[in-house]
Amino acid sequence: MLHIKDLTAEVDGKPILKGINLTVNAGEIHAVMGPNGSGKSTLASILAGRDGYEITGGSVMYQGKDLLDMPAEDRARDGVFLAFQYPVEIPGVSNIYLLKAAVNARRRHRGMQELDAMDFLSLVKEKVRFMEMDEKMLYRAVNEGFSGGEKKRNEILQMIMLEPTLALLDETDSGLDIDALKVVSKGVNSLRSPERAMILVTHYQRLLDYITPDYVHVLSAGRIIKSGGPELALELERQGYAWLTGDQKDAPSKGVAQ
Amino acid sequence: MSDVASQFYADEFERVESLLPGAGNIQLDDQRKKALEYFLAQGLPTTRQENWKYTSLAALEKKPLPLKREQDHVEPSLAEILEVAVLPQAEHRLVFVDGRFAPALSKHALAVGVRAGALSSRVADRPDEGLPLSSPNHCALVSLGLALSEDGLDLTIPAGVSIHSPILVMFVSASAGHSVFPASAIHLAEGARVTLVEQHIALHNESAFAQILTRVTLDQDADLTHVKLQVEGERTIHLADTEVDVAARAQYHSVVLALGASIGREDLRINLNASGAHADLDGAYLPRKRMHLDHHTTVRHVSPNCTSRQSYRGILDEAGRGVFNGRVVVEKDAQHTDAQQSNANLLLSENAEIDTKPQLEIFADDVKCSHGATVGQLDPAELFYLRSRGIDEAAARALVTFAFAARVLSSLESQEALYSSLRKALFTHLPGGSVLEDLSL
Ligand SMILES: Nc1ncnc2c1ncn2[C@@H]1O[C@H](COP(=O)(O)OP(=O)(O)O)[C@@H](O)[C@H]1O
Ligand SMILES: [Mg+2]
């Protein structure tokens, strides 16, 4: 489904990604782990189509198409979804408006009929209940004044409404208490299917207790330096990143081992 | 004083003087003559005057427009009016065509004792009272309006009367190439309450000039929500002078949407005259093409314990130009004043321009005053977030822009029909707004 080949990218002339190779097939869940600043968010943002990165080499194919050639909105309509590490507040635009516009943009693109107001409302209410959120948040401005946990739940709500083909979750677990983590994981697991793939970007093993990945990759200084199965995440939890990156600051800390 | 415009309006005055309401009454004739003389002595404002530094009336100076002659009158049909009305379903509708009341297009079912109609009738019936519009604040344009006004809104709500559905007042320019001078007097007696929606609109896209004079008196505990929607297109010069006197615990709430004029200027002066008076001013201006939209506000805190809040938002596109000058005066006795002001601007084009200036004059010592002005562009992070949800770039821009502007309407949310009509008016005039879907959710 996704083939990333020798991808290199820079920001303001500074190389960030230094040759990423990654293949993700339908039905798979890949975890991308690594120390802060290693380029995880950059990779996720480039896949979702954020401007401001210069792609200096390599290619990304998604369902046989050149992903890097598509504007962000076309990627979304084609089933790519990014759950943001830092969801953006959009004052004045209500959650429900955004959800409806997004769902219908995707449906139109797939040649499906737009949902009418009633069908949409009953669908969104069902999903809101599933995510254990308050219906009132639908009428609030997108992410405005939301707590960190509410923002992350809201990302997952959007995701399960949009039913993406390729979901990129950027540190969706960070800043969540244990109950919120369970709800978010429930949301993510509900989308697991043979037609879908997911890339979970995470700093900690914690999320992987609830969502078992098929593969784990370690990204360090813009390169994938190790890949393995779920056991690699446990290894990282015990040892930190230092044994891989050779960097003292990546040694395990209390923060990692909670 | 040389200019073409002064001579032109002096001649116009001579032509229409005897046709004005109540003409022949010595006092009234005298009041008008004096006003004209004041105008002739001053001439039109020029950019050499501090208050008009950014707004040039040279176009008006060069090419003044006549008042309409009776034989040129074409009455629009009711269907035409309803088609352009911001609240076509309004229970109370008062329509002025080219500056004169049009009873056939108007209707209302207001409570006994409410007076809602033509100021010309009141002046003709009781000319001895003079024009109920005099202002101590001498200004050449106001004087010109006083001299030449043929009509305007006469609205008086008696004490304790609350009107639940909004009164729509439409000022319609039906025939192009004319000057109109509507002058309105609005009085809410003690505890009265109403929402007034004033819509200025043109049925043509030719040149026109409107000099609008409005005087509002709110007795104690009165509550007026005064919405003004200005959408006359790109070739109208629209100059409005509004003065509001607010008594104890009374509330004046203004929402101004300036959506289209070649030159639009709103002078809004609020006097908070007694303890507990409150003013809430919200405004949005959307100059695009070569429009020039200027807002000058003055909130004068005369008495202690008054509060005021101003929030103006500009969306400037193409070669649009905006001016915001927000003046707050806190007089010596006005202790415990709480005055806030903010002006936020979104510049959508390199050729657009905004001049914004707060002006605080504080003579009391125990006061809370704040002000702030910002000028920015659309936030790329917001745009990317929306695009990453499948919303195309044009719609994302329109949506973020709309959301920015629509905040000035948030205080009207509880008046559902009005709120959604105004949101619609706003997004249809927004750069790219036509790509937005139904915003009723
Ligand atoms: N927009 C940007 N401008 C400048 N530097 C950036 C930008 N985005 C990312 N970087 C830099 O790229 C590196 C990788 O960042 P990021 O992808 O956010 O890492 P991670 O998500 O793994 O913590 C960091 O050194 C960061 O400072
Ligand atoms: Mg990151």
C-alpha cells in the first residue's frame, strides 16, 4: 500500500530525513519509535502533505500513485489520515461542521452520495458515544480550549468518522491518562482491518500494550536504524535508545519506564 | 472656499428647499439654512484634517450628485425588495427608497404607542419642534445632511415596551446617480427593548452618494441592539454619522457589517451618560477590489461605573483599504470605568492596507482600559489542518476567513433567524465565500 524509498528531506536547508525506506502493506500496523527530534513528526507530516519541507530525494508510492505529487486534500480524500501530535485550534469553525465537510469530501471523492443532515447526525452521535465524549463538544470550535486529552480523542473521532485507508498517528498517546489511553486505543483498534494500514508514531511502549503492532522501527537522526517485531518495543523500554543510537541522552529515564 | 461640491449643493438646496418636509415654517427653514451655511463655510472634509487623514472625499468633491427629482422616481416592486432583504420574513419592515419612506413596501404590527415610520411626517406635522437631530458636534457633513434631508426613520418605543421580533429598516438606492440624506431619530424610553436591523442596499451598480445621520437616545434601562448591514456595491459613497446617548443602566449594542462601498465611512459616537450604562460595539469591514472602508468610533465615558467593549475585525483583500480609529474618552468623573477595545485584521493580499489606531484619553484615575490591534495573515497551520481533512485549499481559506469575521456576530447567536441571515450575508461577501457549504450546522 505504501512504499517509501530512500526518502530525504530538509527544512530551511537542514537535512532532517536522511534516507527512509519503509514498506507498509494493507492490514499491517507499524510502530515508529525513536528519540525526540529524530524526524518522526517530519515523516508523518510529509506523508500527509504539509508544506514547508523540501523533498531532496527518494519517492513515496501510495496505492500505486506518487503520493508526494498530490495536494494534502487529495491525499485525505484518498484515505490518508494524520492524527496530529499537536492538533490545531480553529476558532469559529465548529467540530460538527468540520466533520461533515470532511466526511462528505471523502464520500464525494469515492463516488458515494453525501450524507444528509439526519444520517450524518446519527452517525456522528454514535461515534461520539463510542469515544466516550460529550456531545456538546460537537458544537464547540475545533479543538479550541480543549484539554490535551480531549484534543487527542477528537483526532480519533475524526479518524473513525473518515475511515481512512492509511492512518498516521503521531504521538496520539502522549499526554493521555490511562482511561483516555484506553478509549483512544479502543478507537484505533476498532479500525483494524485487512484493508487498512496504520503507522503509530510513539515515543513510549505504553500505547503498544493496547495496540499490538506487527512491526516496530526505530528512527534516529533521520534514518531507520533498526526494525523488528513487537518484542523490539519491549527491548527499547528496558534499555532506552542509547544502545542503538550510542547517545547517552537517550538512556532510559523515569519518564520512559512509567 | 472654491469647490465644485459646495456650489453644487448650495444650488441643490435652493432647488429643493421649498419641497422639504415642513418647509415654510420659519424656525425649520432657518435651522436648515444655518446648517447649509455651516457646510458652505467648512466645505467637505479633506485629508488635511486629522479625522479624515486616510479617507479622501476627492471623488465626491469632483463629482457631486443631485437629489432625485420627483419625475425620476421608480418604485421597486415588493418582490424586488423581498429578494434583497436580509430578513425577508421580518414581521416589521420599514422601507426607504432613495431616501424617502415607501409605505407601500412597508408593514408593521407594532404595539400601540410605538411610533415607527417616516420622520418627514413628524416634521411636517410638528414643524415647530424643528428637526429632532441637532447635534452639538458640528461637522460639515452632518450639517449638509441636516440641510438636505428629505426623510428618515422615526422610531419611538414607549417605556417598558419590549419588541420581540427585529424591526427591519431598509434604505434602498433604486435609481443611480443621486445623493440621499436620510436622517433618523430613534428613541427608546425607560426599559424599552428592541433589535433594529438597518440594511443599506443598492439595486444598481452605478454611482450613488448617501450621507446618513442617525441620532439615538436610550433612556434608563433601555436596551437597543442596532445591526447595520451596508452592502451597496463598489460604486456608492456611504458616509454615516451616528450619535448615541445612553442613560443609566441602558445598553447599546451595535453590530456593523461594512461589506461594500467605494468609500464607506462610519462615525459612531457613544456617550455613556449615567452610571451603569453599557456599550458593546462589534464591527466587520471587508474591503476588496478598490473599496475603502473606514470606522471611526468614539466612546465617551461621562459618568462612573460604565462599561464599554469594542471589537472590530477587518478582512482586507485585493486592493482593499481599511481604517479603524477607536477613540475612548474617560472623563474626570468617570471612575470605575471598564473600557475594552480590540481591532484584529486579516490581510489577504499584498496590495491591501489597514491603518489602525487606538486613541485613549483618560482623565479619571480609577479605571480599567485595554486596547489591542493586530494585523496578520491566514495561519498556515490552520489551513493545513483543514486540508488534511479533505477540505480543498480554497474552501479552507474561505472557512478560516469566515470564522475570523463571523466572531463579530457571536452576540446575536440567540436570535436564530437574524444570526443565520447575517452569517449568510457575511459569507456571500467573503473572498471565496461562495465555495463554502451550508453553514447552518
Ligand atoms: N518546521 C521546522 N523548522 C525547523 N526545524 C524543524 C521543523 N520541523 C522539524 N524541524 C527539526 O527537525 C528535527 C526533527 O523534528 P521532528 O520531526 O519534530 O522530530 P520528532 O517528531 O521525532 O520528535 C528536529 O531537529 C526539529 O527541530
Ligand atoms: Mg514529534
